[in-house]
Amino acid sequence: MKKVLSGIQPSGKLTLGNYIGAIKNFVALQHEYACNFMVVDLHAITVPQEPADLREQSEMVAALYVAAGIDPAKANIFMQSHVPQHAELGWLLTTMISMGELERMTQFKDKAAGKESVGTGLFIYPGLMVADILLYNADLVPVGEDQKQHLELTRDVAGRFNHRYGEYFTIPEPYIPEVGARIMSLDDASKKMSKSNPNAGSWIALLDEPAVIRKKISRATTDSGSEVKYDPANKPEVSNLITIYSQCAGLSIAEVEARYEGKMYGPFKKDLAEVVVGMLEPIQQRYRDIRESGEIRGILAQGAERAAETAEKTLKDVQHLMGFLAK
Ligand code: TYM
């Protein structure tokens, strides 16, 4: 069975962008692949985190995975830090990445921009991501558009390792959805929707109350025209809303356009809010049930145990191939 791996940082509330670009595909892929879905806490600490918040957000992301439809009996759901081989392989592979490669990473450039002091963790972060993926010899990595460059680095490092130490790693393929790989901010369609945007009106959190979602969508910026037409170059704001509609309602872009032919932005936005609320309500209900049941810790323990079997073997093999003396 082919293998899938992906992860999400517990660094704040998850957004509709995380759902459409990533989680929705995790749910779909679990039926055909052996899947590992992580909460990447070791990645989250590349920027400062309040300990209590980190703990809460970690459990929140894990519970949202299950609430969104990932079946813990089918896929391994676990905390990255519960499988220490991630950190160790991360170190081994980071030694094979050049400064120049890391300096070219746009996510690093964006996150470091304007900061006086930048942690080294933020700089070497892609090395850890490379290890996350290669530890399981993943064939496919479902991610949004913003992770594409990290995937390219992973492919390069896997090839470099195989060339130097002998064929060992699978060269992973990114799985980036054709529609929804880059959900944009509600107040500015030139920026991606992101939980780190201080304007909470620019993003929809998966756990936002229905009234909050309705308000955010009614206030979303729209272009000056009136036609509900998908045209990202000329109508980026409306095109983003059409994309969200299509992904939440399970319709194609053309079907959404046809539904609103001759109609104005007002009714379109009103319906969009109901589509988003309707999609999120059952997820939110399941989320509350899971948190109340307290079952998430057990799910994470089991997921880590199963993931560690593969991780342990890969790390041992890599250590051997690189010339480390066995214990
Ligand atoms: P993170 O936590 O920033 O985001 C998690 C996933 O959500 C996607 N995403 C979006 N997709 C569409 N539109 C958006 N506006 C949007 N915002 C976020 C991201 O592309 C991502 O797929 N480095 C990763 C986490 C990671 C990882 C890994 C991923 C660590 N190790 C191994 C895959 C495999 C990150 O920061 O994602």
C-alpha cells in the first residue's frame, strides 16, 4: 500500500484554508493509502509559544483531525514530538542541506521579514520537514500551495542521500489540489488566508461560531463589479469566494458560476455564509463531543506507537548507511 504523510502546526486556530488545502484531502486519501497525519509541535516552536497554549492547540488540532473525518482506526494520528526519531533524522538530514537552499525558502523569508532577531529553528525548519516525510518513505504528501518549495527540497535531499549512500529513500510527490490550494485572505486577496494575520476578520477559523462566520463573510472585500464570475487575474476577491463556495458545497467552479448567473454579490455572499456554516457545523459538533469524551490522548498514544515502528527502522537504516557505529 502506498504511503501518505502530512502535518499541521498547532500554532493557533486552524482556518478554512487549512481545511480546504489540506485536511479535506487527508480525509479523502485515508481510504486508499496508509496514512500518517501529525500535529507538528516541533515545528510550532520555531516561533515562541506559550506552553499552556501549545498544549491546548495541540489537542485541538488532533481533535479537529478526527472531527473532520480522519478515522484513527485507518490513519495514524500523532504528535510529532511523541516520535523522537523526527528530531534525530532531522539533524542527520539537515547536515546535507546548504545555507543557500534554506535562504531561498520563501516561507522563511516571509516569516523572518522585518524581524530584528530570527531563531535558527525557523531557518533550519525545512530540514525537519524533510525528515518528517522521509522517515516514513511517503509516496504522497498532501499540502497547500505554500508548501510546494519545501516538497521540492525534500525531493532534492532524498535524491542526494540516495546518490551518496545508495538507493534508500522514496522520492515523494506533492499532492496539491487543483482548486483550493491557496485560499486567500477575506480582506485582501493578494495574501493567503492565515491564522497569523492579526485581523481575525481576514480568516475563518474552523471553530468560529455561525454568527461570526456570517459576519466575516458579509464583510469580505469584493471587487467593484457585480458579476459572480471566476477570474482570478481581474476579480481576485470574488474568485476566492467562489473557490471557497465550490470546496464547501462540493460543486465545480462552473457550477457555482451557473448558480449565480445574473445575480448580484449580496445573495451570493449570503448563501456562501450558509454553505460554510452548514459544512462546519457537524465538524464543530463532533469536535465538542471528542474533546468532552477525553479520547484524544488514547488516539495519539496509539498513533505514535504505530508510527514509531516505521520511524525506528528508518532511523536505524539511515544511521547504518551513513556509517554510525551500531550500539
Ligand atoms: P501549516 O501548519 O502552515 O499549514 C497546514 C496545511 O494547511 C495548508 N494551508 C493552506 N492551504 C490553502 N490555503 C491556505 N490559505 C492555507 N494555509 C495553510 C498548508 O499548505 C499545509 O498543507 N510546514 C508545514 C507543516 C509540516 C508538514 C510536514 C507538512 C511539517 N512537516 C510534513 C507536510 C509534511 C506547515 O507549516 O503547514
